[in-house]
Amino acid sequence: MEWGGFRLSKSGIKMDINIGLISFHVGQWIFIFEMCWKH
């Protein structure tokens, strides 16, 4: 039971990191697009 919970929390942390990276990249592209569009 403990091992399953540990595995679950590890994959949950991985998912949070992936979501954070995706949102960071999306934010970066939106920023670049805004900068190019304004010029």
C-alpha cells in the first residue's frame, strides 16, 4: 500500500512538472507572438 502511494505521488509530481513545463513554453510562445505582433 505504501509503495503504491509512493509510486502514485512520484507520477503525480512528474505530471505537475510536465504541466508546468508545458504552460511555461506556451507562455513563452504567447510572449514572443505578442512582441512580434506589436512590432
